[in-house]
Amino acid sequence: MPEPGLPAPSPPLYLVDASLYVFRAWHSMPDQFHDADGWPTNAVHGFARFLLELLEQERPAHIAIAFDEALDSCFRNRLYPAYKANRDPAPEELKRQFTHCKALCAAMGLSVLAHGEYEADDLIGSALHQARPSGFRGVIVSADKDMSQLLWENDQQWDFARGQRWGMAGVKARHGVEAAQIADYLALTGDAVDNIPGVTGIGAKSAAILLAHFGSLDVLLTRIDEVAFLRMRGAAQMASRLREQREHALLWRQLATIALDAPLGGVEPGFVRAAPDAGMLSALAESLRFGPMTRRRLMQAAGLETGPAGP
């Protein structure tokens, strides 16, 4: 209970970048796991372990799990067809496992976010934007640096695998810029992961210096003539490239900016955990060939069984 006269703490809304953890499991888990039809299920098993650890450790009352479905149909591809074109398409074996992971979350009563034109980042940003007026603070479970642009004063980003958490004030220590400058920073440096080129010749250190001096990309682009006089290596050439690539820089920022207006579908208000579907959960555990301990942990995490997990 808060002390008399003090406001109650903001309830946390956990927002999980599921695709990151599915891909991580796909690459790290052995290929010994298969479903009843012989298809591999290593990514599902790894994702289930991650999800169980998160639910058991935090016991969140409000949570949404965001998946990437806009792998080549995202609105950003219309703006820049080469966006993420450096990524190989997911094999059918992995696509099937994404479907299983979404079904697992739904069976456990967790809000699932997915859309054909918006990425998981956009769904997480939009969910947090929708929840803020109700007093929620965000706990974004992702290691993706793009997500740091969403952080406000009471929010937190959590790299679950490394056990590292940071808030808005910790972004500068990690990336050299403020949370609100992340999209501008990526517009200047580019992002190789997403195939965003950035401005030629501007690296992380130069971008941080420019944004510290000018505050934002917009101000920088209106005062390009001043760049040549900054005490930075290659300042004159940097000014020339910013002048030449001004429109590109604005496009790169558009690609790097997380949308806050993505449609979220019929999720529970406040992303409160819904009643689990015991039959669906049991059927999934059977078809995916989860072991007895994992099945018991899933049932307990869903509130369908009590008592300590065990083999």
C-alpha cells in the first residue's frame, strides 16, 4: 500500500517483442523437438521456456505479446522497397512455429497483437500509447534499440536474456543520445539490421555530437551551414553530405519512427489477462509434445493448476 497522501504507483503493462525470442530460440535450440506430424518445434519449445520464466517471475496482470506478420507487407516497404530486403524469408518450418507460438499465448489468455502492415514495434508502441491515459507505465521486453524511443519517465526496457533493465534516463548511457532522439539518431547512422542506409559518413559518435548540439534532426537540417564550423573531424564534408542527402535523412527517420496508431484489434481493455482456454492449451501441449514438467508449468502459469511444478 502507498503511504497516505502519496499516489498509487502506476501499474505496469508488459509488452513483449515475441518475434525476437522466437528467432532466438530457432537459432539456439537443438533440432530434436518435433510435433506429432514430424515438423520441428524447437522455436516453440524455446519460446515457451522464455514465456514461462517471464510469467512465473513477474506474474503480470496486464500483458500483450506482439508478433511480426508484416515481414514484406509493412507500410514501410511502400515508402522504401529495400526496407529489410537484406533478410531471407522465413522458412516454412519457422512460419508454422510462429503460428503455434501465437496459439499458445492465446490459449493462456494473453493478448496477442499481430497485423499484416505493422511490425511488432508499432503494435507495442500503439498499445503503450493507448494505455498511457489509463495510468499504465510500460515494461517493454525487448533488446531492440529502436524500442528505446518509446520510453517515458516511468517506463522501462528489459533485455530479458541478459537480465538488463533501463529507463529513459539510461538510454543515453547505452546509445549516446536521449530516448526521444533515437529515431533521429537512426536516420543519421542508419540501421543495418533493417537495411536503412543512413547519411553517408555519419557514424554513431558523429550522430551523437550533432544531436547533442542541435537537439533534433529538424533543427540540424535547418542549420546545416553551421555544421562545417563544429569542432569535429570531417565537419565540412559532413555538412555537404547532409545537404545532398537531406530528403533521404527524412525518409530514414520515417522508417525508424515507431507508429503509435496501429490497429490493435479486439484486445481486452488494459490488456488484462483473460481466462485461459484449458482445452486448447492441453491440445497444443499434446500436439507439440511438451514434456510433463512444461505442461504443468503452463497450466500453473495459466491459473489452471496449483502446487509446485515437477516432473
